[in-house]
Amino acid sequence: MAQQQGVYFVPSKSQWPIVAAVVMFVTVLGAAHWLNAPPGEASLGKTLLTVGFIGILLMFFGWFRSVIRESLAGNYNSQVDRSFRMGMMWFIFSEVMFFGAFFGALFYARMFAVPWLGGEGHGVLTHQFLWDNYSAAWGAGGGNGPERIGGNFQTVAPWGLPLLNTLILLTSSVTVTIAHHALKAGHRGKILVFLGLTVLLGATFLWFQAHEYIEAYKELNLTLQSGVYGSTFFMLTGFHGMHVTLGTIMLAIIWLRVAKGHFTKEHHFAFEAVAWYWHFVDVVWLGLFMFVYIL
């Protein structure tokens, strides 16, 4: 039965919250066992982690399917729409804080920790407590910096694949915006074309990033063991790549929903939420391109 406007929506009983709690507990338990188990005894942890991860995917599929069915049945009113919008805004805000912490770590390591280890501003050579002839440099240090641990390495040039990926993501922001305007105008064919282009651009970005990682490891010897530069580089770009992957999957699902006629000119918040998320991912990449690749 459709909800009346102004009536507070009370969701029906659902098994998905308890399912989510169980599968997330299994996932965390498996990860903890895998990381802390003695050598040769991590198989149980890996199994639990795999089962938990598959359970999380199934939980998301089932829970979102239930929400979509409720929406198509007309159970949601303006109050529910506002709650969804507020929830998505807070989610994106939490993601801003997530990446803000990593950008903060990058800034602190580069601007404070590395110079301090070289004795800058202290009047003493702090590195003498670590190893002699340490070269306090961001990136390679002429043989006496972070390459002392992981071997000599080169940084990724910003004007190759990183620049290309920047242009790809900026273009994808344009295509998803065009698709959104087409949705509000009721042009389904145009929506499918430009939303499909956005999905294709997201997948292309991921393909180029995978190629960049392979090149970094095989040709530049830039790995997670390449000092703080290598760890921050792969941490920031890797987490961003994970978010692009999730965003691309969400865009593909929205494309299928558009093809099935789930949205109207007035009611299409699911599309808007994914578009918000995609624009956020694009803005984060611009920060990465500036502070990780160029500076």
C-alpha cells in the first residue's frame, strides 16, 4: 500500500541487519586470524575472510533489492526521500574524512617527518639514530634514502598515464551530468548512451591504473617497500581505485535500472546518489594528481 504524504514511514521487519552483522563479524574474524596466525596456519583465516566477503556481497544485493522493491511499490514518501538524501550526504562526508586522514598522513610525512629525520630545524642529525649517511629526501635519496630498504626506484611521471586518467575522470563527470539532465528531461535513450559512456570511462580508468601498477613494480621498482613514498603512493591511489571500482559497479546497476524504467523525472534519487558519489571520486583524484604525482 502506498504511503501517504506527511506520514512517517515505518519499514517492515527485515532479516538483513542481522545478516549484515553476522557476515561482517565473520569477515573481521577471518582477517584477524589470517594476520595473526603462525606461518602455515592461516588457511582458516583465509577461508573465513572469503566466506565473509562473499556474504557481504550477497547481503548488499539482497538488501538493496528489498529497498528497490519497496520504492517501486510506492512505499516511500517525501520524508523517506529526505532521510535517504541526508544519509548519502553523511556517507560522502565520512568518505571525505577517510581520504582527509590519508592526505594528512602524506602531508605530515613529507613536510615534517622526512625533514626532521634529516636534522632540519633541530640542530642535530636525527638520522644518526637510524643509519649513517641517511639522505632525507621525498622519493629516491641518491642511494641513502628509502631505497636503502626496497632498492632503487623511480617515481611515476605525472604527464603520462596519470594525466590521461585525469582527463578520463573529468570526461566521465561531464557524461554523467549529461545523463542526469537527460533523465530530468525524460530522454531515456540519451540517458542510456551517456550513462553507458560513464561506465566505460570508469572501467578504462581502472584498466590504465592496473597497467600503471604493473609498470611501477616491473620497470620502476616502485613497490610498497619503497619507503614512505611507496607506501603512501599505493595507499592513496589504491583506495581511490577501490572507490572507482565501487562507483563503476553502482553506475552499471543504475544503467540497468534506467533500462528497466525504474526512474521518472521527479523520482530518481538512486541516480542522483550515485552521481554525487562519482563526482566525489573525481574530486579526490584531482587532489591525488596534484599532491601525489605532480608535487
